[in-house]
Amino acid sequence: MEEFVQEPKSSDALLQQLVGERRQEVEGLQQREAARIKDLNDRGSRKLKSLQDSLGEQFGDALKEAQTSDAEEAKKTKSRVEKQKEELVAAGRSVERLDEHPGFVYSNLAAPLTSGWITPYYATLHGSNGAIWWQGYNPGNFDLGDWASGGGSGLFGTGAASFTTYLDWWFYFRPDSTHFYGHNIYVPFYGFYIIYADDGFWDSKEAAARIDLSARGYQYNYKPQSTNSLFNVDSQNINVNDRFDGWRTMYYGDLLAGGDTAYLLVSASFYVYARGGGSHAEWDFSSGAANYVGVPWVYWS
């Protein structure tokens, strides 16, 4: 994916500060996750070597043979995933889309835009490899996806891989009076997931996928963060794939003062994890024109 970065305008000094602080936060999350996976692999590799050294010749050969079969399983998984993706992309073409405004779905609003409805002012799409793929004003639909494939036996946490994509939207508004404000957040998702792991006697395989939607306000200082889990599947024996379509919602509330600009950060994180040869987890909101993450709406009052 090509990188596109549009810095906040010089007049948006506060937004520029908030975007920079959020970027530092994401980098910290990325570094901690990379360190966690590396530590698991390092400790697991030492334990696996110790196990192989302690096993008799017969069991040691059986373990090595199982590791060879793990490599073969990885090739089969690649072919399986490609076929499943074709079917899920085709299924997405017939999914009904109501992206214009969530009011068409959740209420009897007479017009597509009413007082209190706002769309994102600024957005950042970044990944756990340190990249910023898109950053700028007036964001539209986003094509995004991530995947993780495991390796080896997976024993003791070895052969693990993970990735997280973060999509941040910034909203702003100016309340006219001081009181507690509620924010009803609506985000359209059109995509699919594939999760596969086949755990056996001589290995330890696992695959997981998760989407979290979070919100955090800012006015003079950061407000408490609220998080809603939209999808969370994790198993050592799993073979599931399906569409993930439609509006997802959450509620967020904070106390705001009248007359001063307030910001709202809405963030969607897409996490995948796989351990052991042949294990695979993937989110796809990009293949074909039918898959994307749409423009979110917020109704504040």
C-alpha cells in the first residue's frame, strides 16, 4: 500500500499535537507487541531445543518429522485461503450497502444530515510495522487488511506472528453549553475474515482475529477511553471464514464545557495472530470494489 501523508494545517496546532501524541502511543503499542512476540519465540526456542535434546532417538525423529509436515501444511493453507478469498469476495458483491447516513438504518430521519451529525475531520491509517499508509483531511472509504501466518511446530510459543492495523478518525465540534454529552458512533464495515489452525499431538497451533472500536474525547485534556469489542475469535483448532458486513455502533459520553472546541478520537483496530505452520488469520477490507471500511458518523447531543 502506498503511503499518503498530509500534515495538519498550521492553524490546527492542537490537532497537530493530538495526532502526534496518538502516533507516539501507537508506536509504543507496536514496540510492546513486537517485544512480546520476540520474547515468546526466544524462550520457546530454548525450551524446544532442550526438549529435543532430552528425547530419545525415536521420539526426537518423530518430532522432526512433524516439523517437516508443518511446512507442508503451510503450503496447503495458502491454497485453501486463496480459494476462500475468491468465494468471500464474490459473496460481497451482493451485500446491500447503506453508507449514505446511519439515520437511514437506525431512525426515521427525513434528511441525510441533521443538527448534531458529524463526519471525520481528519484520519490516520497506520500499521504495527511502523508505517503510516494514509493521513489527511476529509477521509473517505478506506481499503485495508492484514494477515498473520505461523511457522514451525508452535510448541512453547515458537513460530508466532501477529499484526495490528489502526484506523483513527478525528471529529471536532463546539458545544454551546456545559453539560454531559453523549456520542452515538456508527461505522460501516464491508469485508471478511479467515481463521485457520489445526492443532495436533506434536505441535501447538493457534489462530486469532479481533476488531475493537474505541472512543476518547479531548477538551483541555484527555477524557477516559471506552472500548467495544466488535469481534474476537481465538482457538487452537479452528477453520472459520465469513463476511463481516454492516454498521457497527458504540456509545461514548463525556463532560464538556460550552463555547470551546472539543475533539473525539474514534479508532478501529484490526488484530491477527497465528502460531505454528499452516495457521493463518486474516482481515480483508480491500479485495475488490465491494470491500472497504466506510466513513463513520457521530451523533452528539
